[in-house]
Amino acid sequence: MAGVSVSRGGELTVGELSARSGVAVSALHFYEREGLIDARRTSGNQRRYRRDALRRVALIRIAQRVGIPLADIRGALQRLPDGRTPTQADWTRLSEGWRAELDERIHRLQQLRDDFTGCIGCGCLSLKRCALVNPGDEYGQHGDGPRRLLET
């Protein structure tokens, strides 16, 4: 962002980090409480963030957007080097760690999309035939009747 200066020493204030990252100050405070980013405190108790916090915040936002839980994000960030800006190799290693989970999530979403599309408007209401609600007729193993309604 034009016009946003960087504090003395190359560190960012919470306002500067917010402006540069596009993330609300309250969200940055939350990320800090959750151990996702770190800040040091000045003698006046003001937060100061290292510049690598910008990359970390970007990663957090992207990971959240694709549904990665905060606990997994925290674990990944804890494996990054402390005290220096992460390198391309660091980011590559981190993203490769999520690849299998994301591929599985994509597969499940595609499966849901395909099963849901085949189900819309059929009106069959057959738990025996419906792959979306009752894959493999799991409910049929428990006898006749509205088993799914009894579970809720």
C-alpha cells in the first residue's frame, strides 16, 4: 500500500501490519493469541512485528480460505524458521505437507458435487438407493424404517 511507512528498525506496528496485509487489527491480535504470529513489546507496551509477519499472515489467510484448521496452520508455522524470513524452500516444504489433505478434500468435494447433482429432483426418497445420504446402504443394516431420522 502506498503511503504506509515502516517503523524504525524495519519492524511493523500493528496498524502498519494491518494496512499492509489487509487484515483487521483485531484479527492480528487473535492470530497472536493463537500463537500464529509473534510480536515483541516496546518499553511503552506497543506491539512490533518482524517483516516476515506479512508472509505469515498471508499464508494464514490463504490456508483459512481453503478450510485448513487453525491448529494445522499453527503446527505448520511452528515448523518454519524463527528469527528469519522464511525462504521459498520453507514455503514449498510447508505447502507440500498440506498437498495430500487438500487433494483428499478436493476429491470429497467433487464426489459430493457429483452425487448431489445426480440426486436433485429425483424425489425417490430411497435411503437404499441414495449414495449421498446413505452410501452403501449403511442404514439398511439396522433394519427397516426411518433410521436416519431416529439418529438426530
